[in-house]
Amino acid sequence: MNTGRRWSRRSRISAGTSGAASFLRLWICTILDLGTTVFVERISGSAGKEVGVNDYKLAGAGFAFLFAPLYFVTASLLKYELGIGLLFDPLDKALMSDPENLRVFNLVSPLVFLGGLGVALLLNAYAVLRLNVGKEDSSIVGTVRLEARFWNIAVMAVSLMLLATLVDYFFAENFVYRS
């Protein structure tokens, strides 16, 4: 797989344009390329054998991806529900006081928050679920095996709760009930 040539082409495309749109386009292409590469490497594997990954490492990576959305949701809830600005005020001063920084934050934050939640959820679902498809007696047979791993399930639960919170916030802020 020749990812070097594709990467340099994407870098040149991004370097030729300026602004947040090119930054966003570069990261979307990078994430799609990473996902494609992971899928191809997983399928090709080493002679069909599954490559083992320590499930604690996947849980740790999941928690790392959860940090930004967890911080933002916690800071926002403390600030706007309880009036405690301890976590939100530094974020407000650094990112939201300048209109240009706020514009970039509004463009990038959905990708960082939702992307981080999605990656954390998928990584840990990978650690917990085992899917096998094979052929037996001219029939295609699929099996799903669930392995109870506490830290991976905890990351998945936190990811789903934060995702529900962000979706609820999105609908509460953008849609008004009219009677």
C-alpha cells in the first residue's frame, strides 16, 4: 500500500488553499485514510490470524479520545447549570473571546467531540465484540461473541452517555417547540 504518495498529494492540496476549510478537509481525509488502512490491515492480517491488541490499551486510548468531550460537557454543565465557571472560564477566555478563535472552535469542535466519541466507542466495541463469518457445509455462518471486559464496557458507556448529552444539547439549542 503506497500511503506516502497519497499523503503528499493531500498535503499539497491542503497547502494550496488556506483557512479552516482546508484544515478541516485535511483532517477528514486523514481520518478516512486511517480508517481505510486499519480495515485493510485488519482484513489482510498475518495469514488470516487476528492481530492481538491489549484490551487495556484500547480502554486507555478510548479514555484519551473521551477527554475533550468529557471536559467540555462537564465544564458546560458546571457553568450553565450550577454557575461554577472553574473549568469553563479558562476555555472561554482562550477560545471563545476572540471571534476568529470562536469560528475555528465551532468548525473543529464537532469533529473533535463526535469523532473522539465515535473512535472511543468503536475501539472498545472492537475489544468486546468478536464477529466471525465462515463457511460450513456450503452455508455461510456468522457468530457474534461478547466478552465482558469492565474497562472497555465503561468507555463504551461513557461514550454513549456523552453522545446522548451532545445530541440532546444540539436539539435543545437548535429546535424550538412551537405549539
